[in-house]
Amino acid sequence: MEKVVLKANERKSITKSSRNSLRRNGRVPGVYYSKHGNPISIDVSEKVISPLVYTTETHLISLQIEGQQDYDCVIKDIQFDPLTDKIMHFDLLGLTSGEKFQLEVPIQYTGSPVGVKEGGVLQTFLHKLEIECLPADIPQHIVINIQDLKLGDAIHISDLNYENITILNTEETVVVAVTHPKAEKEAPAEGAEEAAKEPEVIGKEKSEEE
């Protein structure tokens, strides 16, 4: 995989006011960390980090900080503004050659399922997979061919096997399926109260660094 160069400044101040000042000037605060060194507080241009975040590909990054060595890393966590979806903070995980690490990789589905042509509905339950691999084996995405899925068929984690990659999701997890069209909901019995629908939990934001 080709490396993407990401130039960053080392941050000397990690206060909330300094982070807000960076954002007003088109910079995004972040942290680089690894198993073999101390964390480094950094900031990068919002225009440069955005293409690496809003993408369906995984990128191997060469982090360049003035006066320091280059660091191979990947984006590990992102914090977004809940209202504007702007990038507020990011974490970079440092990689060491020969040491396995864990990351999330996007799924790319290919093919037109037979079951959909038979009247079924395609349901994708996962858009990323949690994997473990060596830095040299990082895939940009995981390809899953769904062309042979018939009506009622599903692909589970246990059905997937890729060279040099270990998938960490539980084997019973359904990745994608072709299901029967939903039958019309029956009208509730007279006087019966409709059950309250529990709101979907999107995810908990990662708090910023101390």
C-alpha cells in the first residue's frame, strides 16, 4: 500500500483554549501514540486530514513532524462535532514493522445478488470489519462478493477468510443478507397502545485529551 504523507506541527499547549484557537484557524488537533514511545500532541491542516477521514479506503500514513523522524501510522479514532460533522480531534496509531495491530477496515461489496432479482431485499449489517494484521498486510478495503446470495441467504463472519488477515468480529455476526420483503404490519388491536420505539444509539463521542 502506498504511503500518504501527512505534515503536522507539534503542539506545545494542549489546553481547551489553544485547541479552539487551532480550529478557528483551519487546523485540527490530534495525538500520535504507539506502544514504544510517549504520545505526541500534534495539529494538521483541516484540508489535508479531511480526505483521509471522509473516504471508503484505509490509508497508511507517513507522519512528518519538523525536527523529528517520520512515523508510519494509521488513523485510529476520530471525534466529530455532533452538529456540523466537522473533525474535532483525531488519534494516529504508530506502527512497528513485524508487529501485528488492530484496526477497522471498510467493506466493499461487489456483485448483484440473485436473491434481489427474485424479489428479495439486500440488507448490509456491517460497513467495516475489525481486523488484526501486520503493517505490510494492511488492506485498503475488504472485498465481499455477494452475487451468489439467494433469497434467504446470508454471509456470516465465519464464512470469510482472507490471507494474512485475522477478522476479530464474532463468527456468528451476520455481515450481509438477502431477506424476504417485510409483510405489512398488522393493525394494533382496538385500545392497545403502540410500544414505544427505542431510539437508535449512534455512538458515544470520544472525549478529548486531557
